[in-house]
Amino acid sequence: MTRSPFRSRSVAVAVPAACLSALSLLTACGEDALGPADRPQRGAVVLDGFVQPGLTLVPDSGTATTRIAFGPPTEFDGGDLVVENDTALAVSSRGAGDLLYVASLASGAVRRVQMPRASNPARARLLRGSGGQALIGVPLRDSGAVALVRLDAAGASTITRVANAGRCPTDVVRYGDATWVVDANASCVTNYAVEGPVRLIRIPDQGTSRDTLVLSGLRGSAASIEVAGDVAYVAAGGEANFASFPFTLIAPGAVARVDLRNRRVLSQRAMPGGSYGASLKRGRDGFLYVSLYEDLATFTPRVLQLRADDLSLVTASGQGPYRALTDEQGAPVTCGSAVADAVGRLHCIRNGAGSATSLLVFSPLGQLVRRVPAGQGGVDLALR
Amino acid sequence: MRLLLAAAWAALQGDGSVRVCVHDAATGAPLPGARITAEGGDQARRLVEPCASLPAGRWTVRRVGYRPATVDVAAVASGTRADAAPGERTVVVTLVPLAAVPGATMAAPATMAAIATLDTLQVRAAPGAMPARASATLRTESARAAGLGGTTALVAALPYVQWRTARGETGLSVRGARREQVAVTLDGLVLNDPATGIADLGDLPLAAVAAATVLPGADPLGAGPGAGGGVVALQSATRREATVRAGAFGAREAQGAWQGTVGDLVWRGGAAHWAGRNDFPFVNRAGATGADARERRVNNDDTRTSLFGALLAPRGELVLLATRGERGLVGPANVRAYDADRLHTARALLRGRVPVGPVQVTAGGRGLDLAYRDPTRPVLDASARVLAGDLEAAGVAGPLRLRAGGGGDGVRATGGIAQSRTRGFVAAEWSGARAASRGSPEDRRDGVARVSRAAAGARLDAVSGSGVQPSLSLAAESERHGVRASGPLRGAWRGIASARLAQAVRVPTLYDLFFASPQRLAVRPLRPERVLLDAEAALGASLARPALQLDWRGALVARETRDAIVWFPGNFAWSPSNVPRERLLGADAHLRIETPRGDLAAFASRYDAALRVDGLRIPTPYVARHAAGAQAALRGGPWQVTARAQWMGRRPFTAGPRDPAFELPTVGTLDLALARTVTLKAAALLATVALDNATNRDWQSVRGFPMPGRAWSVAITLTPRSQP
């Protein structure tokens, strides 16, 4: 087994070049029945989280889509998709086999990597080691650790564990000379009960110390992070009791803006009262988009648009906090997993009867300009 | 209604007593406890066992839950059965259940000449409860001789049935239906869980079951809501027996039943215990390493204990069944999160039936306790209790069979789940037969007779929260029969052309999720699922002669369902939903050949079942487009060798569009059994050695849940020769 550079904790900041390395490894695994020419080079990638897990690739125009199958639904239950260039990452939890899925969007090849049993992966991020090699960071919720996975051309994987990464680590990024872990601070090993506020834990490449930044306004077993320069945006989905009917909300989700260099919280914004969830994406138009459920009764998906510099809401007059979206006839439309492209067109997904998924695209003014079938059981969306 | 045979059999001479055996018309199972009264006199006898010798005379046969029949013993002269005393003749009187599932009525012999050739004489108590209905019955004795070891295996061996099993639970698909569309009844009482919509056959020991009958197609009249795809009708056992069985992977089983009399009361009681480790090896071909790995199932054990009993009095009948079980909830092969989870179940069923004037009144109650235990995460422990009660009255008014009833269901479960509902129904059914008064000259010359039968019925179901749902059923068949004296097709023959139309409804179950699971989902309001049309056109033929019985039936089938209730897994916002359309088109056929030296049964089907929703065409999960099976039994003296082959084509394992990546591969399995009957002084002993999956085929009935490879079992069944 090759010794991982992460054993020495010498990791550099992730760069796009790492994705190319990962891609070269993936293509060594072979291709599926569709040739690369059949797959769109640009467009949207929908993560089909259930029924027939995999990816549905939707080009920028037309209705033809292509599929990349992950595997049976018993072995995939992921809800988060990370796409960097032509590499897509997703994970399954302990209830679906503790697996890391790495897919090449160019070739359609899929690699499954077995994470430690009962480790309960939360999501996967592309990172890069100091030697330039592609690495994948996988927070392991039930292990309180982060797995650093290196794939080699022969199809083998090397996993290095970074221990003491919090009570329930749910996301990981690289900044400076450290790995930063979002700790949901919840009993993920049992019932995901929230034990305290979300924490941001800095794990330096050298030594065994941990620096912890408590994000006091953020609670929830689903927490994530996006980094832009020196600023991190941490989102937590809130706290609710799903163990009995009717479901009860304890605290709505929230987003914090954190200065990583100085390790301090710059600002916070709570999600609207009654809402649950906070799935954060950085749009290519510079805004932040938070997808959540309006309430715990109807679970109506909603989208918030925030300004990145102060987390203030972008709202139309008299429209309430949520992004106003309408169809061609002006009727309200709701959707989730929203993100905007560079010109401000909002892309999101919506599941209809039979969990048939549609990709919806709205003009910057919020009017529906495109609706295209996008597989089934969509749970997340990324743009290429 | 009575069927008088005297005139028809007058030409046949008889003397002395006749052995009369009473059987259920729906399943062919023997019925103890019938009351036989001499017509016009005061003689009356209660038949503790299904058969008894009666002196000449006209006798009326009555039994709780069945329509009476009359037989004229003096007119019967032929048809000696092998097990009858020398010189004794046997008449089988089949009684049509009053309130149970219609159809499957055993056919009467075609002609008087045919009567003389058969080893038993079958008397149908009604012209036909519901013609044009396909059915197949497998008796427990036959199943034991074929090496089958449980009620699930008994039902799975029936034609029209596809099955799948995971985590100790078996789901049945009949004629391409989803498992929730199959109603399972025990003596007419629906066993489907009001909370989950399916029935767990694993709790029913074979000693408590006399026979299983599959009735493909919607059955709104007999089983009511939930029978949109078909019915599996189980019949309570009626004989003494004791069985011990052992098999691979720690399988151990003991069960027995006894019956006797106390005055005018017939009692029956029994118990069963089953345990198995089920820790079989398998090849994991879907691991993350990409390489095949030989592994062994863990936490797949299963233990069940059952008690059952019945009391049959002149004025009523009471049946009790109670079971207790525990099993490991092993997960899919590559998911180890459930390696320690356990499920404890306790079920009880009580059913009583009494005649009130001309009306049969049936009352039933069921209770189910579930306890889910997660030793590694006790905070996720959960429990649930489900109760269901039913009251029903059935009677005859002129040409109509009428039924009305009502009941209620309720579920209470961890997490504040508390749901309940009430329901009621009325149903009317008519059936009639007409023999052609005049045939063509050729027919008269060849002794060909024609009979037409028809049936119609309607049912109204009212379920709180689901409104009033009407369902209709129409059926007709035309039969020609005769006797050919020479040629390769000599013997009594019969040809039937039939057509059947039916509707059905399935109301949403109380909680369309395995509610012992710690996962709590928001359940959407659902509309009732409605089978708009279940249609069948069939042809059948049979040939009977002393050493041969041949039956064949083939059908074209179609089913259109609106608002199919289908579970689409997901997160908070998703739960079962109504799919606008589900359509099935298909064909099936089965053939049965019986000879003194052996039997052959074969079945083949092609079903194209698909859900249509929002532009998606979704093949109905786990319905194989092509399937076939065959069973052959060879007998020689006390020996019987049985081979059973089953084949299933590719079948989708998700509720998604057709994609080979999400289909299970074709599979064929072969089961073998060797049985020997030993006649002892006071009992008959049946010893069987069976080899399931004899070719050690690696396969899965549910994706991710491997099935055992080659597995042996041995069983000994002791049946007293003389019943009380």
C-alpha cells in the first residue's frame, strides 16, 4: 500500500488541477455503454438520490439527457453532489453501505470506494495534497473523523483517517495549511439529535492540536461549508423532532459568514421562522442560494437568495423572503437545490408524481424559461 | 340451493351403504364437522371427520359457513375409491362457501358415463359460484410429499404466483400485480395487514393449513378491498398430524395437530415451532472492491411459535390462531448497519361463525404487535400495535347471494402514530347455469352436451376517508362436454370458453411504511386505488379417463388501474403516491396431467405491467415479464420423486424507467424431493428428503438480499389412519 501524503499532514489548498488528476484515474476504470460524445460537456448535473441512483446530465439546450448509474437504491442514499470540472462526488451513509461514489462525467465511469464500515459518510469534497495528487475528503459522521482517499490508476484506493474531527463531522475544506471541518455537533451515531451549536474545527497539517470556532447561532445535523477566498459560508439546517407526529420545529436553519484568516464569525442569518433546512450553494452570479422547506407540514421547497458580502436577503417588494418564481402563466412555482449561472438564471429541480424530476430554469426576474425532464428522484443539482 | 342427483344417477345401480366425503368447493379440502340429516326423517349425524358411511336415502349436508347440499345415496352405484371398504362406494359432496372467496368450484363430472370412470364422484352444491375464474389449488399433503416446508413455500409453488422475500417477509405477486394487490384469506377472513397492506404467511404453520388456492384476477366480491390483482385463499386444516423437519442452516421445525369430540362438539388444536439460523454462504458480486467475495449472512435467524385451535358446534364455529416470532433484520448484502437489528412479532386471530336463521354471521378480530429493536442504538427502538375487527352476515335471497358487513382498523405506534378508520360493505352475487335444450344432430349423435354459465355481482365499499367505492363483476362461460369412445382423445372431454370482467378498489393502508422502522415520514393524503377493469378471456380443455386426467387453461388478461398507490422512496416530502395509470397486458397458461404413476404441472406467463406517470413509463417492480415453472412427480409403490423447476425472466427492482442496470437477471432454479410413504398399523408415515436449489444457483429475489444456495431438508409426517 502506498503511503499517503496525508499521513504527514502536508496538504495544499485544493485547485482545479486536482480534478484533472482524479479524472485520469477514473477513466482507467473503463467506460459504460455511452460514448463520451453522447454526454454534454456543459449543463446541469442532477443527482438522482433514490429509485435509480445516479446522475442525469442535462445539456444547456434540448431535452436529451444521459444517465450515469451508481447502483441499487439499497446502496445509495446520498443527498449532496459535488461537481468539479468532470468529476462528480457523492456518498452513501451507513444505512446504504458507507460508500464513496466517484464518477467521471466525461466517460461515465463510476468507482465505488468502501469507506470504513459504520462510519456514516456525510459528503465528499475534492481536495489536493501537497504533492499535487488528487484527494477526496470524506467526513465520517459516526467515526468523528475525516477520511482522505487517494485513488490510483490501478483502481486501488488508499484511505487515511484524520481523527478527532468533532462529534459529527459533516463537511470538510482546505484553507491555508489546515483542514477545516464542519462539526454538526449532533448524535449522528444514534438519532442525529442536536447536542449543541455547529462548530468549525481547524486541523493544522502539523501537530495534533485542534482550533474550534463555535457558531452559536447554527444548529442541525446537516451542516455544510462553502469557501470564497478568506471567507467561509457555513449553513446548518436547523433542529426538528421527526421522531413523532406531528413533526415539530425546534430551531430553523441559519447561515454564518466566517473570516477564516482571523477565525471569527462576521455575521449570521437565521432562516425564516417555521422553515427547516438550509442547503447552501454559491451561484456563479456571486449570490448565495439557500434551498429549504417552508414548513414541516407540507415540505414545500423554497429558495432564498442572499448577498454574499452581508448575508442580506434579495427580495422583491411584497413577495416575502423567498425567491418569487413563476411559470409561463405567472403561477407560482416552487423548487429546490437551486443555484444560479453567471447571468443570474436560477436552476433548480422539482420532483413530481412518481418522483419524476424536472430541471427548471428561471430568468433573472424569476420567470420560468425552461423545463426539461431530468430523470427521477432528483435530490441535488450542480452546474458545469 | 340444492343439487339433486337422484334422477341423473338413477340408471346406476347401488346397494348397501355409501361413503360420503364432504369437501370445500373452493379448495377441495376435506371438511369435518358437517351435519347430515335424512330428508323427511329425524335421523341426523355429525361427521367428525370428513367422511362417513351412510345408508341409502336422501341426505341433506349442512355445515356452518357453507350452502347446504342434498345427495341421494340410494342412487349412487359406482365410483369405488381405493381407500373405501370393499364394496363401498364414495361420493364427494362439495359445499360452496357462503361468505368465502368465490370461484375455484371443483367441476362436476361431464357426463354420467364419466362418473363411472372417476375414482370419486364430485357433487357440486351450486351450479357454480363464479364461473370463468382460473384457479389452482395445492393441498398440504401434496406439498409435504413434494418437500415443501412451510405455508410460504406452499403458496410460492402455485402457478400465477411470483414471490420475493427479504428480512423474513415474503411478498406475493399474482398475475403481475403488486404485492399490495393480493389479498390473502384464511377461511374467507382477509389476513392482509391494514397498516402495511400485505400478509405475512410465515406465521402460518402448514399444520394449520389444509390447502392454498390461487385465484388470479380482481375479486371485488369475495375478498373485497385489496384484491385488485388476485386472491390467495388458505383453508384451515382438518386432520391430525405430527411433523418434524430439519434442514440446512439450522432449520428445525416441529408441529402437530389433533382433533377429537366432546359430545356434539368437535375440537381441534395444534402447535408449531420453527427456528432457523439462515446463515448461508453466498457470493457477493456487488461489493465495492469489484471482486467477487464469498460471505455468509448474519443476523438472518428466524424463530416462530404458533398455536391454533378450532371448535365446531352444531350452532357455530370458532377458530383461533396465535403466533409469536422473532427474527434478525439483516440488511442488503453490502449494508451492515442492520446487522444487530431485531423484530419481534405477535399475532392473534379469532373468528367465529354462527347461523342466525337463514343468515350466517361471521365475526373476526385480529391483533398484531411489532417491536423493533436496535441493540446498537436503543433510542431507535419502536413498537406498534394494530387491531382489526370485522362483522359480516351472509345469506341467500332467491337467486342472490347477499353479504353485508363492517369493521374497523386501528394502529398505534411509537412516535404518536394513531390512526383508525371504519368500513362497511354490501355485496350481491348471482350465478346461474343453463343446459342447452337441444343440440345439433351431430351433437346428439356424439353425445355432446352444452352448458352455459354466467355470474354477476356488485359490491359497495364504504371506508372512512375514502368514500364509497362501487365494484362490479361479470363472468360467463360456455362449456361443451362429451365422451369419445375411441381414438387418442378417448374419454370424457370438456371444452370451455370464458370471459370475465371485474373491478376492484384498494384503499390506502393506514400507514404505508413499515411502521416499526424508526424512520418517520409524512404521509400524503391518498386517493383509493381503483382497478377500472380486470379482463380475462380464456379457453380451457380437459380430458378424463381411468388412467389419465388432463387439464389445460390459457388466458389473455388485461388490467387497467387508476391512482395506483405506489411507494416511491425518498426523504421527508415523499411517501406513497397515486400513479395516474397502471396497465397490464399479458397471457398465461397452465397445464396439468395426472396419471396413476405421476403428475406433471406446468405454467407459463408473459406480463407487461407498467406504471405511467408524468412522462415516465415504469415497469411494475419485481414483475417478471416472462416466467415459467413446472413440477413433475413420479410415483412407484410407496415412493415419490418430485422435481420442481422455476424460471423468471429479468425483473426491475426499482420503481423507475426500464434500465438493465436496475433489473435482476433471469434465474432458473430446480428443487428435488424424494418421499416415501410407510403404512404403519395405526398411522401413515411420510418421509421426505428435499434438495432446494439443487443446482446451487446464485440468485436474489430482492435486490441485495441473496437467496440460499443448495439446501437440504428432511421431514417426517405422521398421520393417524383413523380419525375420531
